[in-house]
Amino acid sequence: MSQAVLTEIHGKVGLIRINRPEAMNALNDAVVDGIAAAVDAFEADENIGCIVLTGNDKAFAAGADIGVMKDFDYMQAYRTDFITRNWERIKTARKPVIAAVAGFALGGGCEMAMMCDMIYAADSAKFGQPEIKLGTLPGAGGTQRLPRAVGKAKAMDLCLTGRFMDAAEAEQSGLVARVIPADRLLDETLKAAQTIAGYSLPVAMMIKESINRAYESSLNEGLLFERRVFHASFGLEDQKEGMAAFVEKRKPAFRNR
Ligand code: CAA
């Protein structure tokens, strides 16, 4: 049997590929456990500064595996803590994570992409939360993250009609950071990830943590958090190096401390 998740290392970037092409990369335990294990490994690897999660040309992931879910009863879903147990590992990653989405990102696939720090989309990408067509609702954060990304009106429209949104609309509405021609998606995403991984890792982590704070707190609390982390950055060797390099007109050599 082929592995449900493949990993590769490109320089300082850890790449995770969802690999169930026969099922449009539907997310079953093998896939989600594989993603969680890969995130664990890349988080622990000192040489990795950024993580990329991707699928294939046809699908990032077409949702949670419907064949597996269809016979769940309430107690099974509750007792196994379906979704929370392993899906949320992406959310707790401290290193930056980019979703590179080509083809379908539907249901849990769209939600998994939204758990990443940002989404780069191929022009072939299609996003949607079609759970309503199956008699259920988004259960991996779609009703919460989608309105934060695209606003209430479009989130309601997508979740209540089950329609798909193309890459252009996704970019226009703020769900994706960039749209890239499909044949360049992975190269461009890896290039951006290498750029991020070339900076000071603790600084990238501080930026990620501070931006995520914007979703959890009032403006003044968020500003206070940012200010304190900004102050803390003056305790880093990398801040001394970055600013000295600018003044000395040379490239900085960050050492992640
Ligand atoms: N679960 C299990 N299998 C899936 C799947 C899923 N979510 N999505 C696709 N597949 C399987 C199909 O059953 C099919 O398998 P067989 O060849 O064995 O029949 C194979 O992938 C190819 O799919 P299609 O033949 O349907 O391909 P298509 O090009 O005609 O359509 C598609 C592609 C529009 C993505 C369509 O497959 C589809 O609508 N998939 C379901 C999307 C969906 O409803 N996702 C939400 C799931 S619920 C959820 O995710 C809950 C949550 O919030 C966590």
C-alpha cells in the first residue's frame, strides 16, 4: 500500500504531500496522522525553518473521508474526539506553515488549508464547504475561520449553498495570499518558503504568534502583545546581526538565536 503522506526536505523547507490520489486526497486517519507526524518531525528538526503542505494537481484534499464518516454515531465521534485529536496539529505548529493548494480544497480540505498560516493557490484551485449537501456542517473550523478570512456574507453563501469558489474569487476575498499558475505552484511556494526559512527562525515564530494574536484579542491587547514581543526581539543575537549587517552593507548570517 502506498504511503498516505510523503515528506521531502528542500533546503530549509519541509514539504508534506497528501498522497491519496485515488480518493481525491480525502482525509482519513492515515493521512491526518501522517501529517501530524510530519509536522512533529519538521518542528523538531533544527534545520527546518518553514513547512509547506500540499496535495496533487487535482486535489489538495476533497474533505474528510465520507466513506469512513458515514456510519459514525454520536458517541463514536465524541469519544474519539473526531477532528480535534490529530487534525489540529497543524494549528499548533510554531514554525510557519504554507498551504499550496491546486484543484479541490473542499470541506475538511478547505479547513485544513485554513489551519495553515497562509494559502498559496494555483489558478486551478477550488475552495468550498459543501458539507450541507451531505447533511452535516463544517466541523474542522470552517464556520469560524472562513468568516474571519472572507467575511460573514461570503462565508454564509459558501456554507449554506455549498458552491465552490475559484482561485480568483478566493484571492479577491482574502482567503488566499497569492494565485500562481498551476505549473509553477510548488516552485513558487518553495521559493517563498525558502525566503522565510532564510530569516531568523525565532523572529519568524514571533511574527506568526503576533499575527495570530490579532484573531484572539482586542486591538489594544494585541498591540500590547506585539510591543512586548518586539521588545523581546532585542534580546536576540539575530537582531544584533540583522541590524549590524544592514549598517555594514552586507548580508546577515542568522543563527536562530
Ligand atoms: N471522501 C471519500 N472519498 C472521496 C471524497 C471524500 N471527501 N471525495 C472524493 N472521493 C473519492 C470518490 O468517491 C471517488 O472514488 P471512486 O473512484 O472509488 O468512486 C474518487 O474520490 C474520485 O472522485 P469523483 O469521481 O467524485 O471525482 P469528480 O472529479 O467527479 O468530483 C469532487 C470531484 C467534486 C471533489 C467530488 O469527489 C466531491 O464532491 N467530493 C466530496 C466533497 C465533499 O463533500 N467534501 C466534504 C466532506 S465532509 C467534511 O469534510 C466534514 C468536515 O468538515 C471535517
